[in-house]
Amino acid sequence: MSLAGIGYDCHRFVPGRKLILGGVEIPYERGLDGHSDADVLIHALIDALLGGAGLGDIGEHFPDTDERYRDADSLALLETVVTTVIAAGLEIVNVDCTVIMERPKLAPHKQAIREALARALGLAPARVNIKATTGEGMGFIGRGEGVAALATASLRSR
Ligand code: MG
């Protein structure tokens, strides 16, 4: 049986925080605000995995009211979700992600992100696709107020 899940997230840019996307620190003058490390890409990916597995959403698993998740490393949260998905008798087939961000350019970091996520997912990098686009100057993304991410995950029962 094959299963599919989707995920979406967005976070606001603020000064004085690191910009972490897909588990990789990206040099930039601002970072994303959030209870955890605000890794918007991993949060979308976690929701895609949980969605495909029929296991709810990230907020149910890691509540932002829980002090344990303050400044949490989202890559570690992703690893926990992968363990949960595998324990549910499922195998991850592939994931596909899109980051929507005006600046900075993601292109120089895509390969590092792909490798970091592949490691956490236990997949070959070829099964982890990372895409980037912009808001074409429109809306909150176009004004550089924040970053959004979309992800899909395909799963199958083992
Ligand atoms: Mg989030």
C-alpha cells in the first residue's frame, strides 16, 4: 500500500537568530522566529511524514507550549518522527520539498540540505528533492518578512 502526505509551514524573519533550513545553518543577517530553531523546511517535512502515516501534525507531537522544545533542534525532531513512522510499519519512499523565500538564495546550500535530510530520513540523497522559489516580490514572502515551505512524502507499508 502506498501513502502520501503533505506539509506546509511558515516562519517570520527576526534579527538576532540563526537561519537554519533543512538542518543547515545559512549565513544571513536575520533568522526565523519560533519556539524551536524555527527550521521551517523540516517542520513542513515532519507534517508531510505524519500526514502520510495518518499520525496527526507536528503541534500534536511537539507542542510549542512545551518548554522541552524551546530552541529544539528540528533535525532531532525529524529523527524522532522517522522512528515513529518506521515503528508504525511504514517505509519512507521519497520526499519532495519547496522553500519559498526572497532572500538569501538557497541554491548554494541545496546539496548540503539534501544530504542532511537524507541522513535523518535514512534515504539516498536521490530520494530527497529540495527546490527553491521566491514570492516574485509579492506578499509577505516577497517583502522579505518570512519564509514558507511545502513538502510531500511518499510512504509504503513494509
Ligand atoms: Mg514551524
